[in-house]
Amino acid sequence: MTTRATNLRVGVLIVLGVVLLVAMVLFIAGGRLRQGRLIESYFRESVQGLTVGSPVKYRGVTLGEVTELGLTAAEYAPPAPAEFDRAQFQMVYVRYRIDVSKIIGAPTTQEVVQAGLRARLASAGLTGLAYIELNFVPGAPPPITMPWTPVADVIPTVPSTFAQVQDAAAIIAQRLEKVDIEAMVNGVIGLTTDLRAQIDKGDLHQMLASGAAAMAGANEQIQRADLAGAVAQLRAASASLQHLLDSPDMAKSLANADLATSRLAEASARLPALITSLQALVRHTDGQTADLTTELAPVLRDARAAAANLRDATEQLRRDPGQLLFGGPPPRSSEAR
């Protein structure tokens, strides 16, 4: 009896210890989950892969986790059935707790939203699991006012990369729907038919035939021109020229030409001095000529006078030759007269 009572007491104590341990764990875990700020975001796209407990990250840093998600029409019932058609009541709401102070100080949610903080869905690799990514988006559109009062602070969302690709594909598909594919195909077929007709019988056919004939004529002219012989002669002339350039006589001639060029350069260098000497000699010769002219002037004048006297004497002898032999008659006296 005593043993059974002791076992009972031990069992009760063990059960109480387990209950207290579970309560402590739940208390600590509940306190941890209640930490952070409750945030609410609304998504127009599918949240496939996002579940309660999915992480909330900011540039790869985990800030919190998803606590609840559902449909806005069920959480915030519209006041009238017609309101179901509004886009706000066709979205998905996601609530999560994050520590905003880890992003930038300890600001309010409104401050970080005004700074451009937005939420978007992101995929964790190939597993298909999704998480919420927070990031500051430059030039983000302003928040949309909802027709209800949210139970928590709201961070607006932006489309995910996959959603943007889907939207772009949808736009391209819409534009393709407006394209008349049948008319385009008919146009291509008609163009192909016209091109084939031109190649077979049209102007293009004649042009191609003329081109082929011209090519044939050019080929015939090339064959007649004996280009091979001309090339052979050109090669022979090149070889002869190369042999001439490599010969010793050509090297000697080039050396002599180089020597002559050097001597010509030396003579050209001496030419200015020679020209200066000649100019000095010319100036000296001009001075000597001027002095000689000054000394010969009186002699020339005397010679000119003597020539004049000789001319007069000659003229007188021509008129009276006897005067040279006999002289003139003496002058008569006054008695004789």
C-alpha cells in the first residue's frame, strides 16, 4: 500500500513537472511571437506557397513571420452585395509580425511607407515555398485607401517579378489577338507567289539571265586574256628586278650615289661662304673700277683734244698740201705795196 502511494505521488509530480514545462515553453514562445509590430498587406496576385510561419525578410535578413492570411471579402465583409465587384474585396490579406527597428532605427510604419517601403512575394528557389520580401522601392506608387479600417498597420505591396512577367505576357497576348494573322499569312503567300513569278518569267528573271551572260562573257574574256601568262611574266620581271637589286654592281652604284650625295651636301654647305666671298670680290672690283675711271678721265680729255687738233691739221693739209713742204709765203711789206 505504501509503495503504491509512493508511486502515485511520483507520477503526479512527474505529470505536474511536464505540464509546467509545457506551459513555460508555450509562455516563452507566445511571448516571442507577440514581439514585433503587427503588419497587414494586401495582394492582388496568387499567394501560392505562402503559409503561416513563412518568413518575412528584408534583403535576405529575417525580420518576422506570417501569422495569418485569408480573403479580404471574408475578413472585411462589404456593406452591400454589389461591393463584391470592387477590386479591394477580391484581394488576399496577409498579416505578419516584424521588428521594424531592424530596418531603420525605430520609426513608425507610416514613416517607412512614405520612405518607399513595399512588400512583395518572392520564391525560395525551386522548392515552391514563398516568403514576403520587404524593400524600399524608388518611385513607388502611393498607397491605396481601403474601404475598411485595417486591424493593423498597412504596408502597400508591389507586384512580384513573376506577376510582372505574367502581366507583360498578357499584354503581348492581347496585342497579338488584335493582329490579323490570316491577312498577314495571305500577304506573305502573295509576296512569295509574286517573287516566284518574277524569278520564273518576270524582270528579275531577265536580270538574272543578263547577269549570268555577263559573268560568262567576263569569264571568257579572262580566259582569252591569258592572265596566267601575264602573271608569270610579272613574276619573272619581279625576280629580275630583285636579282638586279641584289647584285654587287647595284650595291656599288648605291654606295657611289650615297658618296656623291654626301659630297654634294658638303659642297652645298660650303656654297653660302663661297657666295659671300664672291659678293665681297665684286664689291672690291667695283671700287677699283671707280678709281681707275677717275684717273683716266683727264687722259681721255687730252687725247680727245689731240685728236681734234690732228683732225684740223689733216683737214688743212688736205686743202693745201704744199704748205707742209714749202710753208706759207712771208707777209708782204708796206713798200712793196
